Amino acid sequence: MWNAIALFFHKLASPKHFYRISGRWIPWLGGITMMLLLSGLYLGLFVAPPDYQQGESYRIIFVHVPSAWMSLFVYVFMAVLSAIHLIWNIKLAEVMARSSAALGASFTFLALATGSLWGKPMWGAWWVWDARLTSELILLFLYLGYMALVSAIEDSRAAARAGGVLILVGVVNVPIIHYSVEWWNTLHQGPTVTKFDKPSIHISMLIPLMLMALAFQCYYFTVVLMRARVELLDRERRSAWVQELFLNSRVP
């Protein structure tokens, strides 16, 4: 059994096999994403009741919270991929990390934007230098800095190493974001969903929130696989398997 699992991941690390396997996963992930997204939006916008304090404005959490979760998830995933690349020099890990950066930055920006839209009626301001907001903004700068750094260095190997080191150094910001509401007295509310013994959110709101979180995660994996496939084709364009792939695609 363990040999079969090791063989599967060994093949998955091969660009040729990754391209083939990911091509099979993408349609399924895309379909699952669409079903989860439609279900989550319907339950969140039309079935979940208004909040007794915030009224209808609270419904922005069905986009804001999954975006914030994904901003952290993608960065941690990139850190793991960067460590794998730096330690074992697996090129596919670096390709996945680079393909994830724009998505992670997009989730982070969406979390900040929707947070500002919610903060204006709740706090009376579009932006406050709250500990969580500030650390989330730093996360956005880390994503943008990584993309700028790997684009500025012409040597792809040096760019991958430098970008990986930056991601690993910046991972210290992740626990700061997560625990900022507990470590400092901030305007941002404390944990609600993660209190699994007794969540501070009604089940009618919790279910669509979880569906949206899963939808965002499936969306990420769908798009990152698509981006990684394109990146692989560009990097491996002179290899035999890519040339064979294009030759076969031209055969009527």
C-alpha cells in the first residue's frame, strides 16, 4: 500500500504525469466548485435569516470570511511548496507556488475590500489600523513582493530560491493574523466558527458559510492547476513529451 502511495506521488511530481492527471481533475473540481458556490450563495442570501444586530449587512461574511481563510491557506500552502523545492529541488513544487501567488493575492485583496465594505456601516470607517487588518495588509504586500521578486530576477533558479526564502520568512505573519484578536485589544471580532465545542454562529448561517469556504477552496485548486499546466508547457516546451503532446493534438 505504502509503495503504491509513494509511486503515485513520485509520478505526480513528474511534469508529464502531473499534466495528464491534473487535466482529469480540473473538470471535476470545476463542477464541484459551481455546485458548492450556487448552494452556498442561495442558502446565505435567501435562506439564512438576518442578523439580530447587523441586519442584512452581515451577509457579506459569506464572501469575506472564506476569502480571509483562503488568503492564509494559500500562503501556508506556498510555504510548504517552497520548502519542498528548496530541500528536494522538485521543480513542480516551485511551479505550483508561483502559480498560487496571484490567487493568494486576489483572495487577500478581496478579504480587505469586503472587510472595508462591512466596516463602514459597522465601525463608521472604511479602514482602521486594527491589528488583524494591518497584518492582513502585510500579507498582501508579501504576495505582491514575491511576485515582483521572481519576475525581476532573470535566472529562473535564482528567482525560485529567492522567492522561496521570502515566502518562508513571511510565514511568521500567518499566526500573527490568526491570533491578533486574542493577543491585542482590536475592533475585529473574535473567533466564532473555530469554536467547535460551541460556535458563536447559528447553524443556518454556519452551513452556507462552510459551503462557501469549500467552494473557494475548490475554486483555488481548479485555477491553480490550470495555471500550473500552462506554466509547465512554457517551461517544458523543448522536452519530448510536450512536443509529442502538440503533435498528437494536430492529428485529425
